[in-house]
Amino acid sequence: MSPSRKSGDSYHHGDLRRALVEAATAIVAEDQNWEFSLREVARRAGVSHNAPYRHFPEKLDLLAAVAAEGFHSLRSAMIEAAKAPKSPDDALVAIGSAYIRFGTENPARYRLMFGAALAASKAALPPLVGQAAAASRDVLAAVVADGVRQNRFAAAPGDDGEMSILALSAWATVHGLTMLIIDGLSDVEPSPSLPERVGRALLDGVRKR
Amino acid sequence: MSPSRKSGDSYHHGDLRRALVEAATAIVAEDQNWEFSLREVARRAGVSHNAPYRHFPEKLDLLAAVAAEGFHSLRSAMIEAAKAPKSPDDALVAIGSAYIRFGTENPARYRLMFGAALAASKAALPPLVGQAAAASRDVLAAVVADGVRQNRFAAAPGDDGEMSILALSAWATVHGLTMLIIDGLSDVEPSPSLPERVGRALLDGVRKR
DNA sequence: ACCTGAACACCGTTCAAGT
DNA sequence: ACCTGAACACCGTTCAAGT
């Protein structure tokens, strides 16, 4: 057994960091509550309650790691959704739908992703999370830019050349909707067709008429 | 000193409930952190650490009370903003601006308002919060409905008669944007003119062209 | 009715050790 | 290096009393 083994094999040691992230993710999925205790994560991972401190200086750092992984998943889901469609219109609907579906299908995980920022409070957002979030936003932004380039989407008047406001708006709409649905504040019944309908509404918001 | 004194005078007793809500609100504003401890609230109010249980069965209920009051404030800010403008266009921009300003000027309070829902997790949203939130949403919805009625806003295609999706979309946009800005996930620099610009972008999303 | 003090089972974090 | 057990200062909540 040389030490050159791939870090992917998880006997029990060597990848405690990954084990902790997975344990935390599992707890969140099972309890459907984004607030987990560090001690429970350690128990689940089979280590003492302060072994995690070797890998994460404080609880917030584990939270950030879980959140960042969540954003990577979200990004994958969006990329997957954007694969098939040809037109920017279809792509935007597909991506919007995938986004809402991702959030509403595992609300606790979605809340954690933004709750990590939330927990940070005054402090700056953990860079890990910020980058991961930006990466998933960029999938949406790319499609929006595509639509503008093909002259199908209307850039906002104030957006001279830049299209950041338009992309930000689109992100805000799907994010806000996801949150409102998760929080039970949307009065539209959450039918399976909702993501699709929201995707269409999103499209109508940017489409050139 | 008859007991028929108005409940508004706060010597020290009689209105502990209000004192607790105010103490919690003050702590959130000072720490800029929406997570306060029940014991600290009690200390601040000058009572023992479990006196609050006479008024709030559990911590979540105090959280909900603070959140509900926050929604009342938000509603007032929106109503105030909608007063002056005449056209639905101006009103929507004004309301959107006021909304974003409310959220970004006291992020901790805004996060708490939605964090109360968040904390509830699987359980249903505290009715108190749900109603207060709906009441403030309705200010926005009324202006949107006005615009549709005057044929200045375009109802979404799927919205046969109802305009709930359009209003929900508008709410989602301002809510999402507020959250993204608060969380530091918006890459647009938070200039004082941002609320105004966002209000205009919101308008462009619904306006008939 | 409303409030108290002591107690319970937790928590995040630290520290002096162990290997 | 990595992990442990004991300890510290908290927390939410409960309970038997006090007035």
C-alpha cells in the first residue's frame, strides 16, 4: 500500500475533508434543515467532535465547502439543461426551469447555499462560495448574452454595451422565485409545470417584442 | 394608577411582549446579524432568561413576530413611495426602488424577515409572517394590476385574466435582487442609484412595447 | 398571571495530551 | 500530522417554586 494511492479511495482516513462535506450534505438532505451541528457531522463521519478543526478552521468554512459544492451541482444542472435547445429562447426557458427545479427539489440544500453567505454576515462572502456562485450564474449570463447578440433579447436601456444588469435581473428573478416558492410565499400552486411556466415568464421579461 | 392605562406606556411591565420584540429588533440592527439569542433578548429587556416563554412558546415565535413587524415596515415604505407618482410606470419604479432600498439599508433585518420562514424549515410558515408578507406583496401587486388595467403592462401569456404570475415575477425580481446584493453576489457596484436603475429594469420587464 | 433559579442536554471552540 | 478527552462558556427549554 503505497501512499501514492488515489485520494478517491475512502478507507477511513486521508480524505476526512471529503467525508465531512459528504456527511454534512447527507444530514441536510435527510433533516431538510440547513442548520447542522458540527458535532453531528463529526459523529456521522466517525471521528471525534473536534477532528474537523484540522480541515476547517471554523464551522463556517465547512458550511462554505458544502455551499460551493451545491453551486457546482447547480451549474451542472444548468449546463445539462442548456445542451439540447438550439435557440436562446429555448435555452433560457430550459435553464430557468432547471434552476427552479434544482432549488425546489431540495430546498434545504438551496437555502444552505445562500445561507452560507447569510451566516457570514458582516464578513465578506467566503471566496470559495462567491466563485462557485459566479460560475453558475455565468451559465445563465452566457445564454442571455447569446440572445442579445442574436438580437432576440432586449438589453436594458441603461446597459450601454455591458449586459450585466440584464443577466443580473434574470438571475434575480429565478433566485427570488425559487426562494419565494421554498418559503411558501408564492401563492401559485407548485405544480410540476411551474418551473416551465416560470421559465417562460422569465423569457418574456427579456425578449424583444 | 388604574389598570386601564393605555398599553402604550412602557414603565417596565405589562408590555413585555412588545419590549421583547423591540429588544430583538435592536440587537439585530446593532449586531447586523439576524441570529440573536433568546437569552440576550431577555437580558436586554431586563427579565430572567425564561420570562419570554410566557409570551412566545418558542424562539421561533419571537422571530416570527420580529419578521412580521419588518414586513409591516416594508409595506409602509412601499405605500409611501407609491403616493406621489401618477402613472403606473412611475409608481412601479418608485416601489421597486423603495423595496431595494429597504432591504439593502438594513440587510440583517431583511434577512431575518425571510430567515424566519427559513428557520421554520419543514413546518408551515408562521401565519403571522405569511400574512404580513402577503400584505406587503399586495402593494406591489396592486400597482402591477393597475398597469395591466391601463394596458401599459403586458400580462404574461399563461396568465388568462389572473395576473398573479406577473405580480409574483415582479416580487421575485426585487426580492432576488435584494438578496443577491445583500449577499454580495451582485457584481454591479452598489451605488446609491442602484435601486432606481433596478426599478427601471423591473419596469422594462413588464412594460408593453 | 407572571417571574425566578436551578437543572438538562446540547452546542462551538480551545487546549493539553497522546500516537 | 492527525486525532483524542476534558474543559469552558454559551445556548434553548423544562420544571418546581416563589409572589
